[in-house]
Amino acid sequence: MTDTRVYPSFARTVPRFARRRAGLVLAGGALFALVLSGCASGDEPTPTDSAATSTASAEPTESAAPSSSPTPTPEATGSPIERACDELLTLQDLYDFNPNYGTAPSFAPAAGGLAESALDYNGLACGYSNQTSGELIELSLVAPNDVLMTTLKQRADADSQAVPTYGTPPTVDGFFEYAAAGSGQAQVFTGTYWVTLSSPAFIEPGDSERLMSAVLGHLG
């Protein structure tokens, strides 16, 4: 007797399931590879040209050339004197020195003398005469700038002898010279002024000391 029952076909079912599972595995593998590929490209960005361009565009600038204009040398000069002769030596000062001395109304500084030089630097020149002998005393006052002060002091130091009795250095620097023309010349430098006294009556430094002391006292 023949068995006519129909049995399920396991031989055909199993291969179809295996093929479906293999397809799922392949699809999952491809998706995982795609994810890994995306992460790798994000970790290593491709450099752009903007950074290189920015660096290359920076160029060194030239420093300004130093000025070649020379600094002008200050002129040796003096400030105008705002004092009168009778403020430097009063009649009493002259009388105390020698009662025969008084003012010399027609006074003119001796050519080439210190008083004449004072006028070249906006200075003041004054004259006093012995009423008996006519002998003159010349007084001059200059307010020199630093350049002129240095020049005059160096000249006096080279040509004259230092006289400490005219004042205390360096506040007051005193000098004396008996010139070949037969006239004694006393010079004093303070922080502000150049004072000179010239006369044939000055044979030695002490002869002009009383008058120089009076002038410095009035200048303060």
C-alpha cells in the first residue's frame, strides 16, 4: 500500500533561510564599514590654502631712516641787563673806595677792553673817574648763556690767575690779570653773571676787591 501523505520540504526551506541570514550579515558589514569611513575622514581634515596665503602675505616693513639734520649749535650770547650803573656801584661805594672817585658822564669803553666786549653780548658798561687825576675805572656786567659762560671762564682761566678772595668757588670764581697796556683786570663769574673791573689803579688783585665786593652785594 502506497503512502500518499505530503511532508514539508526541509531541504528547500533551510537554504532559503541561510541565504536571508547571509544577506543580513553582508548588509550590516557594509553599513559598519561606511560608518568607520565617515569617522576617519572627520579626524583628519584636509588643510586649506587660506593659512598658507595669510602667512605668505605678511611682508617686513622698512624702518624709518634716521634724520640726518645736524643739531644747531647754540649761539654764545647774553640776556639784556635790566639794571643801571648806579645800582651796581653807588656814590657811597665809590666814596668808601676813594673819595676822589665819581661818575664819568662822557665815558666810552676802551677799545678792545673787557667793558667793550660786554656790549657785544647785551651787557652793561659803566665808567667812573678820579676827579683829580682823571684815571678811569671801567665796570661791566653780562648775563651770559651757558655757551658764553663756558667760553669766558675758560679764557679767564687760561690768561689770568685765580683769586679766591673775590668769592668762594664754585659759587664765585674770581680772576685777575695785569695787562700789558698797564691796566689791571678783575673778573668774577657767578651762576648768573660775568662781572669785570678794569683800571690802571688796579696793580694787584686786592686793589679791586672792595669795589668787586660792593657790586656782588648789590647783585645779591
